[in-house]
Amino acid sequence: MRTTAADVLLWVSVLNIWLAVAGFTRLRTALDRLHCVTFVNAAGGGALFFAVLAHDGFSVRLIKLGFLLLSALVGGAVLSHATGRALWIRERRP
């Protein structure tokens, strides 16, 4: 039962990433595409966290993954903000 739940959550994570790839190829502007990149951090990472929780329960691996995902979310948010601001400034120039 635990392995099945973990497998389903891993597939959800993979599908989230492919959804972001499809959105990235369909969106027109760089600012719109930036949303797909941040979606991978939030949705894909969350499903991966819960897959490890379903498989291992509360463990050292879950704590390490939690810290890794937290740093990816914080770092990704800062990087997305800086990239979005740079794109916005570049588009405003004549």
C-alpha cells in the first residue's frame, strides 16, 4: 500500500513537470514562461515530498528532502523575482 501511494505521487510529480514543459512551449513571452519554471518548483517538489513521506514515513531522508525543497522554493522565488524584474526592465526600454 505504501509503495503504491509513493508510486502514484511520483507519477503526479512527473506529470506536473511535463505539464510545465508543455506550458513553456505554448506560452509566448518570457514573463509568461517564467510561471512554468516556478510551477515545477512548487508542484513537482511537493508531490515528491509526499511520495517520500508515503514510502518512508517520518525519516532522516524526509527531513533532508524537506530542507532541500525549502531551499529550492526560497531560492527559486528569489531567482524568479530577479529574472522577472530584469525581463520587465528589458521590455520597457525603447
